[in-house]
Amino acid sequence: MDTTLKDPLVGQVLDGRYRVDGRIAVGGMATVYRAVDTRLDRVLALKVMHPTLAADTSFVERFIREAKSVARLAHPNVVGVFDQGTDGAYVYLAMEYIAGCTLRDVLRERGALRPRAALDILEPVLAALGAAHRAGFVHRDMKPENVLIGDDGRVKVADFGLVRAVDSVTNTTGTVLGTVSYLAPEQIEHGTADTRVDVYASGVVLYEMLTGAKPHGGESPAQVLFQHLNEDVPPPSAAVPGLAYELDELVASATARNPDLRPYDAVALLAQLREARFALTDGQLDAVPPQARGTERDAADSSTGSDERTSVIPRATRGVQLPLPTTAQDSQHAQEPQELRALRELRESRQDGLNHTSVLRTPPPATAPASAPKSTAARLRQRLNTRRGISATIAAVLLVLGLGAGVWYINSGQFTKVPALLAKTEAQARERLDGAGLDVRKVKRAYSDTDKRGTVIATDPGVGERIRHNGKVTLTVSLGPETVKVPDLEGTPLPEAKDKLDDVGLGAGMVTRAFSEDVPKNAVISTDPQAGKVRRAGSAVALVVSKGRAVELPDVTGESEEDARAELEEAGLKVKIAPGRVTSDEDKGDVVKQSPDEEGKDVPEGTVVTLTISKGPPMVEVPDVEGMKVGEAKDALEGAGFDVKEDRGLLGIFGDTVKDQSVDPGDEAPKGSTITIEIR
């Protein structure tokens, strides 16, 4: 049944921009929808917080604050955050849409994965977490549901909604954030979280990929939590016999119950992963999980290779005698050509671990029977023939060995592999190269946000690639994150301040404005971080920019244009007269309204105040009241919008009839003006 039909958001447009097309998933804090940005015409994922949580102001503030932090975490393996906003009761995040599935979907469908596939997935996950850790954030909810695998094979980490700064307090009361199967012991026991809780969860995820099951199970969450606190994660090989020891070690290191025994962050775990991977053979990496062997046996067998594969033999260190065929096993090769037999024996000696220069023992000289004594000439001929036979045999064998060893030397004997050097110090890398008979060509230095200063981040040729004996390798060593000092920008105009930040490798962050008695308008008052502080290159610097000196806004409504202008300019403000005048009850030439109009509000010095000037009241036709009784005349004039004044004079004291009016009937007069009636 399509549950999206009952979702009230499907079909709506949030914030006048995001059209919700369908529901993707529902989580504990939010629902994720597939939506279209109608402004940019692109598909994205819309994460909408549950209305019950959206009613909690503090939770919403944290949600928005952390969304802004994650939006700055630009990494190819992190789901990007495009926008954040609210629409009524809905608080949402607009995020990158990944067409594909989650790691949970893969595990549910396939169960355990081959080690190569598990490491291929975990490596970009750790790269993403490592970038977050080095930027100062902890994910805290690492699990297969938050690992997205795109249709194009890209792996991305999603749902950083629970991230918190590494140095922030993460104690909780009554609730533990996260998923019980992946919680580290210190999260459960103390409610605290640093980068090592993500390392622990990553180790659990690796265990699950290798075995197809979680390490701890139970009938209730409490039982699972108890096992996290009191039992070590078992080695994957206990569930899947035959898994390499290095994989057991990697899981054990990541899931140590004592956080001090784990790698300190995802970058350190990533280095251990690469080290373990380099130590594994192709057969160990492509080992078929038990539940898949029935269907993948043929593929596995074909992928493991055969003797037809080119073998790389280490350099010779000592001579070893290789006996001629004497066993029943070898007798089957008695009829094969001598050259092929010598090469076969050489190859078989390698399989016994004798990876050294091989010397083929010559056969003993033929001896004559005890009987049938020969003449001196015959004995000489026999000795000569014997010597010639020995010489021919030696020559043939040497020729064969020379040919075979030459082929071996050309194909592989003069090559070795670049050893595992990544994450090693320069000194350790030099020592390993020396042990492999290699040398350092040169050392390059490069900044890295994810690799510790002084460690190797790249090699040329790459790790595991073939290189000639006595060859040279170029090392690229990390300088650590590129750091720069925040420049002193106080008093610098905003455009110039942004240029200075760009010049040193920083960026302008949030700009807020404040009044200042000393700093000119549009110049920088202060920065956060402060001038002189060291920050990673590319970091954003928040700027506080001056709005100028604060001026209390006066109210000039009702004043003449001339008086209003003088008062505003004296206060340090600028005056602009709105085009066109308007009819109003104000006298002609007086100020009808001003903008801004908040009397007493502080505004920046130099703020432009726009004044609207009156052209006076509207003109109204004056009714004819001559000959009317006084009461009737007043009613008619006042009804038309005029004020009425009586002029009785000496003769009209006792009169009651209007003899004349000050404005002739039919003429126009300003509404509200006074009409005088003469009474006789």
C-alpha cells in the first residue's frame, strides 16, 4: 500500500519553492521526502522535522544551528545541505538527493559481503567521518541506514542531524541519542560522546558487513545495551571461519570497550584500514561469505587465479639445491623435455617457499660394471665420453637455467612492490623503503585537512604498485591542515575586508551590523575569531560591521516641509521628499508622513528619511444655503464637510434666516475649511 497517499505534505509546496513529490523514509526525528526545487528545477531530498519536535523551540534552534555547521562540511562523501527554512509548523532541510539505496538495504538483501566490498564501503565512510572529526564534529548516529550507496557507486554519509561539536557538552538526562546496536559503552554509561564513538560504531558496521549480523543481540534494547557494556565485540572470523586475522584485528581495535584503546578518530581508523587491506591477499579480499558460496563458487574460483598468473619472486639471498625427480609424484614427468622439467621444478620450489636462487644438481657420472675390464684405450675413451657427457649435461642445464632464470628475472625478479607507507611518519616510511631495497627520490609537502602533520599522504608510484629493485619513491608528507592568522580588519570597509580574507585563504562568514560611535559606517568593528587567532584555511570569519553612530529618530509629521527638513538634518539624518503631493487633512505644504516612522527608534547616522508632503484637503463643492433657516444651513454645510461660522451683526441678533454665505454656492472649497453664513 502506498503510504504516501495519506501523507499531508505530499503534493504541497513548502516555502513557495519545494514541491514534495513522495515520501522516502521516516525516522525518529524527521521524515525525508523526494522533492523538486521549483526555482532551480532540480531534484533534492527534503528532511522535515516531526511537528511534535518542531514545537520545542530549543530543539529547533539546535537543529538549525547544527544544520548550518554541517552545510560548511564540504566533502565528496558527505550528503550536501543546500538550504534550511521553516514554513508554518514545518522545519525543514533541503539536501542532496542520492538515487540508490542504503547499506541496510544491501545487507538485508545480500547478507554478509566479501571483505573487499566491505572495505570499499567503509573507506569512504571513514573519509567522510574523518573530515567531520577534523572540522570539530561528531556524527553520533553512525549505522548502515545512514550510509547511502548511489546508483553510480558513490558512497555518502547522511543524517548529521545529531552532530555536536567535539568540545560541547553531550550529557543527556533520561535519553541516549543514537541507535542501541551501534552505541559505544561510554555513550550508554556516561551519556558522553567524542570522535571515538563514531569509531566504535564504524567497527560494528564493519562487523555486520563481514558477518551479515550485528555483534550483540537480545530480546530487548536493554539486553543489547548490557552486552555493549560488558562484552567485547567478537572477532568476525568466529562467525565466518576463514576470515583474515587482519580483519579481526581491525574490528577489535575499532570496538575496544575502553575508548582510550581505540583509534582517536576516523582518520586514524582509516589509516589502520588501509594498512590491513594492503596486508591481505586477493584471495582473502575476495573470500566468499558462507551464505553466498553456493551461488558464487564458480565466480570465486575463476577470480582466484591459477599458476598461469605472473608471480613476483623476492630477490635471491642464498643458494638452495633442487633435487632431480626421484619420487613417484615426479615420475609422471619423466618423459617431458628437460627444459620444461627444469622450469617446472623451479616453479615448484617457489611454492615451497624457497624464493631464492635455485641450483640444479648434476647427475652422478655413469660407472662401468665391475666385470668386463677394459683396455687402457677403452678406459680413456670412456673417461673422455663421460667428461663430455658431464660437460654436455652441465651446459644444457646451465642453458636451461639461464633461460628460465632470465625469463623469471625479466618478468618479476627485478621488481618489487611499494610497501604500505600511508599514515606513516617520514622516518618510518624511509625505514620501510630501505628494508624493501628502495630509496626516496624526493619528499614533497602538502597541506591536508584529514592527515596528521608529518605523516605520508601519497606516494609515487602508489602503494602496492610494482617498481624496480633499487628504484626510488616520491613521498608526499602532510603539513597538517593549512592554518592562517585572522588579519586585523578593524576599521576596514566591508568590501576591502572580504578581499583581505580571501587573500590569506579565509572566507567571510555571517555579517551582522551594530552601531558604533568610533567606527565609520560599513567598516568592520570586530571579527570572530579575533585578529591574530590561527584558523584552518578555508574557514569562515564572522564580521560585525558598523551601522554608524546611532541617532534617535524624531517625529516631524504635521510640521511644515521647511521645519521638518531642518530638524532632521540637525539630527544627522538625510531628507528625501517623496514625488507628488497627496491630499490630506494636513495643511498644504505640511508633512503628511515620514519613513521610517518609528519615533524614538535608534537609526544609523546618515539614514535617509523620506517625507510625504500634503497638498491640502480635497476640494468640495459648497452647497447653496441662502434663504435657509440657520439650523438647516448648518446641517447642509457640515454634511458637506465644512465648518460653519455665524455672522449675525447688530441686525441679525434675533434673525433666523441665512442672508448670505462667504463662498458662493457651487464654488469649491477645501474640505474642512470654514464657511461663514450671514444671518438676518
